[in-house]
Amino acid sequence: MSGPLAGVRVVDLSTVLMGPYATQILADFGADVVKIEPIEGDVMRYTWPFRHAGMGHIFLHTNRNKRSAALDLKRSESRDAVLALARDADVLVYNIRPQAMARLGLSYETLSALNPRLIYVGAFGYSQRGPNAARPAYDDLIQGAIGLPWLSQQHGGEPQYSPTNLVDRAVGQQIASAVSAALYSREKTGRGQRIDIPMFEHMLAMVMGEHLAGATFEPRVGDTGYPRLLARDRRPFATRDGYICVLIYNDKQWRAFFSVIGKPQMMEEDERFASQQARSRHYDYAYALVADELRQRSTDEWMAAFEQADIPAQRMNSLEDIIADEHLQAIGYFSEIDHPSEGRIRSMAVPSEWSDTQPEFRRHTPLLGEHTREVLREAGLSDTAIDAMLDSGAAKSV
């Protein structure tokens, strides 16, 4: 056993991406995560590309270090097995609406009566205290609800979603954080609790922390929207032969930039650059000036100049650039591991480094139902009862 959560048992009833990503973080941290899948398997098993159907690439990257038990929770014997597992578990995570959990006989009231120390975590679209409680929610829908496509339009383009599953990943991290905090609270109080993590409200804290802006004050002192993030030229800057990412932010960096381009007196001659406060009112002008200047030299020339001037800059990476990145190679971020059904696959490291309880790879991403028998035995079922469940279709094993 390794990792800071070694000895913690998690019953994972989540599917798709947000919940499984959260429970993989817990599993990476050492928790024993039992993934309860439907008989047909988590839908992310079937997302292309894959080498074999049922082991899709996203599933491989969100379910390592877990065990899989395939159960039909609409069957009473399968539900009873989950209740037995929950009786001795530390955490249960789900990402369907609480009403659906209640219909399955797995409500917080039922499970907390069985196990008062259980931390019962639900992640869904909206707070259950408001009129949107029952609305369906997916990453794209929540991105629309929190204004990300609108912000991209304000930035000068067509409305568009982030080309990553931003909401699922961000809320997944919040789930893992909440579980860790709840475990600490239980150490002090001895009591578990119910935790609801709504996607909409969590993501609003990220977006509106910058963009509430002038509406922060009552009466308002300006518009909503953070001007620096909405400046039309806040983007990777085109160079003579490519693109470069650079952030010229404080007085020291602006003075250095003006020296690099041969205009060392610019901050004294143009009041729009004179101070942080002045620049914060003229971001469009400032970024447009930088964009014009950077077109004059190659990416290599700018990288060398910015390094010499101590101005933060980064080449714009492609996905293939990331895989080949020398820094990532030096720290072993990508490693190749052997999977029993998929052969050689590329895995990513846990992105934190610990002096003592270092998380590590312990289990390959499981096949569907790979651990059904052992999990049901841990729930107290006899081999005869397990065989009956498998024969009836209430459970599935490899």
C-alpha cells in the first residue's frame, strides 16, 4: 500500500468522466476504489480510439488503480451487495441525480443509517436547492451556462466550447478535494456526511472570480468582464515563422520589452504604459502593440531575446510537441506500461510529488467485471450466491 489515502475504501458508482476522474485521483493517492459498473460497462469504455472494444483511450486514462465489479443495480441482489460494501466503506461517490439514487434504494438516509461514518458524495449539474435541480448536465451544457462560449465571442471569434472536457476535469478535482477534506473532518468528529458538488455553481466560482469585475461593487464601478482576458490580441502572438506565448505583465517586464524593441522611453512617453493601473485600462492597445512587434522576428529570435530580458515566454506546443517535450521526458511524466489486454500503453504520472507518501501506479485499468467475484466475496456473498448472480445476469465477470 502506498499514497496518503492508503487504507481508505471508496465505492465508486460514477460513470463517464467527471466522477471517474475524481476517483482516479483518490485511487492514485492510495485509496482502494471499487468501481461498480453497469453490466454493459461504463460508456467511456467505447470511445474511439481503442485497440479493443471496451478499453477506450479516455477510459484507460481515468480508471487506473481501481477494481471493477459489474452489477445490475436494478436487481435486488446487486443492490444488497452494494449496501454491504457501503457498510464498511469510507466514501461513496455517484454522479446521477439524488432522486435516482433514492429509487435504487441507495439514498443518503439509507446508507448513513447503515454506516454513520460514510462520506456520501454526489456530483451533478445544479444545486438541489434551486429550480434547475433536475436539469440534465454535460460538460458542453455547463460551459454554455457559465458563459464560456459567450466569452469566446466577446474575445472576437465565434462562440465555441473549450476543446477539452474542462468542466468534468475541474469539477472532478473539486470532488477529490472535498473527499480529502471530509476524511480529515471525520478524523476529528467521527462522523461522515453528505456532500453535494454541483457543476454549474463550482464552475461559476472559476469564471466569475475574474469576470464579475465591476459588478463586484454596488453600485457598479464598471462593466462585467475582466478586460485583460477579453483583449482581442490576448492570444498566442504570430511571429515571422510561427507562434509564441508571452506575458508581459509588471513594470519590470514592460521596461525590458521596450528595451528589446528599441523604445526604452515608451513608459515615460506614453501614459497608457506608465503603471499597472494605467495598463489595466488599455489592454487592447497594449496587446495590439505587442502583436505588431512580434511579427517582425522569428520565434527562435524572440525566445532568445525574451530569455535574455527575463520576460516569461513559451513556444506554442502541439499535442505531438508535448509528447516529445524534453522536460516531461526528464521527469518521466509519460511512461510506458504493460496492460494485460491492451499491451504496451502510454500512461501519465500523478502530477504531484511527495517526500514521504508518494502516490504510484498499483493497478492497471480494469477489464469490465475483472474483480466482480472478489468484490462480492468482500461483500460477504458465498461462491454459490455469486455464481447464481452471474448466471442470472445480475452480475458479470471476465
